[in-house]
Amino acid sequence: WSRQAVLPAYLRSVVFVNDSRGFIGTLTQPNMLYETRDAGRSYQDISDRIEGPRPWGICGLWAVNDDVIYGAGWFAAPAHIVKSTDGGQTWTSTPMDAYAGSLIDVYFWDEQRGIAVGGTNGLEADGRALVLLTEDGGETWTTQYVSADPGEWSWKISFPTPTTGYVSVEELDGGFPAKVLKTTDAGVTWTELSIPNSDHLQAIGFITEDTGWASGRGT
């Protein structure tokens, strides 16, 4: 690996639409979105391209194709979805407080159908992990999962196949065994998988339906 750039921001998410063009989401106001067009050698702050109420940060990014890109943020309230349909030239930001207290990651199967994950009440002790589903490109959302345990939120998404996917769950205090959410019907229903002797999961990645990794604070 070689260093490509140093940006004045807390970097949180990255997505590339091709070998040269990509985007980085950050947790730093006001420069929460960067673009590169030269394979990461240089970056431009494009936060001013976002129309509408801007999120405090962009924790997750997903590119459906060269033109349609979605983002979600941030890990604490308030929650927003950002979207571009012209390859990142313009972006719109939609408040999601009617559906979620926080949003951390986003995944789309195509331009219309996708999920966003986060929590019902930001980082509050009574917040619960949350999975939202849209069938119309983010115009409307339905709640597909809310955890029973308080003080936790959904973190990151991994889909090794179109139908089987996983979501890591982070906890506020680590009082419960760590858990991972799993779907086998493309996000319609979710089951909890408990991981004994662990807590505070954040990252997750699966290469097949069965083989994957998850990590968090100290685990």
C-alpha cells in the first residue's frame, strides 16, 4: 500500500464506481464528501453539491452503477439518506427522522430496492438496532427489523449473495453477547445470531454464504 492523499477530515466510508472515480464520506463538518477522478491520487471536497439539509456525516456509501450512488449518515442523530443519479455531479439529501434516529450503512440491489441500517434513537440508551427497506429508490421506507434489546444499533452490511446478507450490531455498554443479523430472503426478514464472549461489533464481511468475519472494539 502507498499513501495517496491526506485529507483534513475523519474518514468513515468509501466507494468507487470504476478504476478512477470514487467518493469518500467523512464525519467532519462541513467537508463530509470528497471525490477523486484520478484513482485516489487527489481528492476534491464536493460537499457543496449536496442539496437539502446536509447530514452531519456520511457513514456508508454504495454505488449501484456509474450513475446511481447512495449514502447514509450519520451514526448519531439526525439521520439522512443522500443520493446521486448523475455519477456524483449533484446530490440530494433527505431527512430520515420519520424512520430512524441514526443511519450508518446502506446497500442497494438495484436503483430502486435497497436497505439502510442504524438505530431507532441515535446513541441513546433506549435506542434499538434497525433495518429499513425501500422499493422505490428511497422515496418511502418500511421497517423490516427492530431489536428487542435497548442500547444498540445496526452498523455495517455485507451481502455475499443477492439473497443472503449480514449486518453487524454494536452496543452502547456491551451488556449483551454480540450479535449479527442475517437474512436469507433479500432483506425481508432478519434473524439474530448471538456470538458468545464478545461485544461491540462494527465491521463485517462475508465472501460466501457461510464464511465471513466481524470485528469491533477490542475483538
